[in-house]
Amino acid sequence: MEVAAQPHLPFEPRPETSSRNVVSLFAGIGGLELGLHRSGLYHTEVAWELMPEARACISQHFGLKEGSDALADVTDSSFAGRLPERISLLTAGFPCQDLSQAGKTAGISGARSGLILHVLDTLAARPAANRPDWLLLENVAFMRHIGGGEAMRIVLSRLTELGYAWAYRQLDTQSFGLPQRRKRIYFVACKFGHGDPRAVLLSDDAKRPTVPSGPGWKNGVACGFYWTEGNRGVGWGYDCVPALKGGSTVQIPSPPAILHPTEGLVTPTIEDAEALQGFDRGWTRPAIGQGDDRNGRMRWYLVGNAVSVPVSQWVGARLAKPVTYPEARIGRARPIEGDRWPTAAWRVEPDVAAVASPECDWPLDVQTRDALGLPTRSLTELLAEGTSSRPMLSRRATAGFLTRFERSSLLAKTDTELREALIEALEGRLAMDSE
């Protein structure tokens, strides 16, 4: 009799009795869940995800059974009844389409991003004792600004009404050892009196490194930028790529360009993109052939919308071993001014108003990353782990970006050396096709 292949698990399975359960909503391809597993404290009991391509990934990598453990629509009538009675941690990297600067900007009332309110309504209907012990939410940084901060105000008010102390913080993926500049908002909440979310999300704080000017690729440092821009910005990244995008609404990939010291003007592969988010290369292969994968294009969409794994691994590590929030920083907290939501804030007592917190979006230095087991890799090092024959940026893409860039005044005053070198590199790429 043929024995079914066992799923590849990217972590060491632990007995459920020795770890806490996670209910994952809007699970995507499992960025939050994988980091939490790697922290050693949690196991995923139930995962909800609507897209069949993403469900295929989390079903295989987490050993979940399609159709049972890997569920779909949180608006389904069975949703509330299928939640476990006891939940140690509920995660929700809820849809960003209505909150993103590049999206429809419908706000928290939008059909997609507004699903988080449905989830909070479901929790409100449960007895207080059966609400999750902890919550971990994630979304785009623009959530702080859209609609005068309405989304922040509503979500945080609802958490307080549900009996949760909370802290939130904008975090940059680069601070966690990955060469991708990606800023996202993370929320951590726990029941009032049962923990301190500041000890998880705010205690670590470091200083953002100074970024050198000039053409780094000429000095052995890979640099990324977005060739789809060029009038108002280039998303330039020294030793990193700008935030990966999911692509267009019809899943046409939109990878950044990279000026590599030896490879020239190239674009990352989908496996590079997976690594730039902290996944194993090939993580999204189970999506191929599932649903409307458009010959594998959906993999870019899944990776571009994923949560960076080492960020949630850090959260899991701090949930396992909190760091006392410094008294000195408590004294620096200030009232939140009007609708201007700061980079970080917290509310840990039901009768005391929320306050703005002084932390920046760069919590970890190299030493802390090393202590937590989060490796620090340069963009060149990460790319060296993959193929040595990446596709070059196409002639059409290069020509279009060069035209837009030359017509703009970008970098003309701030870094003229970089501007001139970038134009030279783009012209050199075009000259290759004319030889």
C-alpha cells in the first residue's frame, strides 16, 4: 500500500501540551504563523484563509488538513462556532486593500479591510473568559493616516471595549535582519491585568543606521529601486530592496530592480522574494496549479502581501520572554494629538487614555538580533544563496524608467553622484541590446 507523503514542516513540531495554540485569520502564506512556530512557544491549531493558492501553502507547510483545519471565509455562518473554546493567541494580518495608499482607500469601512470589524464583533459575542488571551494584528503603515486616522481610532477603541490592553508600533523589516525596507503596523493586545503588551512590542529600541550616499553597487553593495516609479520617487534602497509589492490586480508581477555589483541591472526571482520575506526558497510552490494561479504569477501576489517572518518570530520570542518596559520611556509618553497617530502608542489601563510612545520603527541592533537567533544578511549575501543567473531588467522597463527619471529632478540636489551613476547604469543596460 502506498504511504502518503508527509508534509515538509519548516520547524520542529512540538507536542500541543507544551505550547500554546494559535488561531490564524487571514493567514495568507503563514508569515505570522511561521515566525511564531520558530519562537518555540506556539502551534497553529486553526488557520482561516480565503485564497485557495494560499491555503495550499499553509496546509502543506503546517501539516493542516485542507477543508478542516485550513478554513476559508470569516464571514461564513460557521465561523463563530468553529473557533476553539480556548485561544492562547489570535492572529490577523487582515486585508490591506482599503487601507493602502496604492489601494482603493475606502478605509476601515471597505469590504476587505472592514472584515477585521466582523472578527471583533464575533469576539465581542463570546463570553469574556473565552476571548483570546492575546491578539496580534498587522496591516500597512498608511493605516495611521488614511481618513484622518479613522481606522486606527476604530480598531483601538474596539480593542479597549473588548477588555484588552494594547500597544502598536510601526516596524521596518530591515531591523530584523532582512534586506527589505518594509514598514508595517503591528498591534499586540492582551486582557487587562493579564500582561503588558509594551513588554512584547515596545521594550526593544535601537537607532536606525545611517545610509551612505552615492552608487553603492560600485563599492560591492547591491542596491534596489522600483523601476515603475521615476517622477516622484524611486524607492531607492542601499543594501536593500524597497517593499515588495503583490503586483497588479490581475497578478502581473512587479518585482523591484537591483543594481548588483557583479550581475548588473537585474530583477529578483520569486525565490529571492520569498527569502526577502524570511521564508524558505520555494515556499509558495504549492500554490502552482491551485485556483487562478496564472502560470505561477500568483506566487508574487502571495509573497508581496505576506508578513515578514522574523518580525513575528521576534514577537513570539518576546511573548515567551517579555522584556520589562523601561520606566524612563514611560515618563516620555505624551498624549496623542488629535488625529495624528504616532509611530508607536499604548494603552494598558482601561481608565487611562492612550499615549504616544517614543519608540522608533527600528527595534533591534545586530547584537540583539544575534541573541534572538535572527541572522543579519546583506542583499548581496541573500542573493548569493539563490541562482546566479537572474533576469535582467527588460529593455522596455529600463527605457521607460530612464525617460521618467531624466525628466524629473529626483536626487538632483540630495545625491548628484547617485543620480549620474544611475543614469549611466540605465544607459549601459540599453546599450547592451544595441550591440
